[in-house]
Amino acid sequence: MKRVLSLVFLLTIIFSICACFSKDKSSESSVEKESEAEADNSEMTETEDKKKESISESESEETASNHSGNENIEDFQADIPEEYRLKVNIPSDMNEPLPSSEYADNSPLFGIGDVLEGQQQGNQEPRKSINLPKVIDLFTIEELENYFGMVVYVNEEGNLIPFENEDSVTYLLYETETETPKSLFCDGKVYISLKDWGNPATAASYINFFRIDPREIEISGKRALIQDSDNDVSIYVTDSVILDLIVEFKGQDGWLVPADQELVLKFAQLVCERLMEKME
């Protein structure tokens, strides 16, 4: 009996020791978990603090660079007059005109821009544009065929859309009739253009720009210019209305070359006279 009691008592002691050991172990593990969680939280806090510090540092650096950039611009423009300096942070609604240049160029090219606004150079009063006739109405196809002795077609593809107060036409000439008249395969070509430039200054600018060393002549009592290199003719119908004429025929090499100067001048006289009749 004593042995049994001793065994029971011994087992009770053993179970008590085991229970205490497991309780201590669980408490230690919970403490470790809490310490780990606290460590993680502290690391996250430190990371966020570092991010905030880096952002603030970058912003301060950017502000400093902008400030130094503005100072550099001011230093760069220190010797430049106030009205010619670059402006910093110009508002979008600013519409300040550029200062006028002290170097005034008298080139005739500056007169071409005036016609776009319907203005004349200097203090001249603007006048109304002349009502020009259609160039294609100057001659019939039969008249041109009888004059040149060739088959004549209107080049529909080559006639560009004219601007205001401008008209032109291109005729293709063939030795024989063709079903598909093309500019590349024609035996001759006649180009007639008529334009009102609005004022004498702009008309002169056009001539000076597009005519290289022209020779001045007279056609039907009108001042005219011919370019001897290609026999292109420009006639001053009025002081601002210019008639341009180009006549070409196929050469021995198969390419179009300028027509004989005498033929061009005779045809130019006929075109000018017909135009004056239409404008009366």
C-alpha cells in the first residue's frame, strides 16, 4: 500500500513539474513574439522617417537649384538691356509685342507680307482689288490650235487652286491627238498666269524675287520684263497686276525647252491685247 501511495505521489510531482515547464515555455514564446512585433514596428517607423527626410531633402535641393538657376539667368543677362532680356515665368495671357529692331532691312521680300493683310507699304491708302477675268476665257481651244498648229488640251491636273485675285491655266500641246494627255509626254506647254498683288510695292517685290536679271521691254504699250535664260515674260498690265507667260516645246533630247524668244513675244502681245479687251 505504501508503494502505491509513493508511486501516486511521485507521478503527481512529475505532472506538476511538466505543467510548470510548459507554462514557462509558452510565456517565453509570447514575450519573444511581442518583442519581434515591437522590433518590426520600430523598423517601419524608421523607414517612413527616412523616406520623409529624403523627400524633404530633394525638395530643398530642387528649390535651391531653381533659385540658383534664376540667379544664373540674371547674371547671364546682366549686360543685356532690359527690353531685350529673356523673361522668366511669363504668364500665359501675356501678349507683349517684341521690340522693334534698329536694323531695318530694305529687301523687297518685306513687301510681300503686306498683301496678306490687304495693306500697302508706307502711308498709301489701300485700294480695292481689280476684278480680273478668267485666264481660260481669253482664248478658245480652236484659236490656240490654229495659232500653234497643234492639238491643244487643258491640263486639269496642273492647274493649282488659285489664291484670291489670282488665276492661271496650263495648256498641253501635241503634234497629234491623244486619248490621255499628260504633262510628261506632251510636245509643248503654255502657261498663263494673272495676279493682282494689291499694290505696286508688292508687285515689284514679286518680280525682284522670282526674276533673275530680267531685261526690260515694252509689249502693247505696257512695261514688261523678259528673262533671257528661259524666255519667261512678265507684263505689268497695271501697276499691281502682273501677267506671266511661259511657252515651251519639246527639244531634240525629248525634254521641254524654252520656245524661241520671238515666238514668245508675239504670243505675249496677243495675250496682253486680249486681256485688255476683257478688262475694259
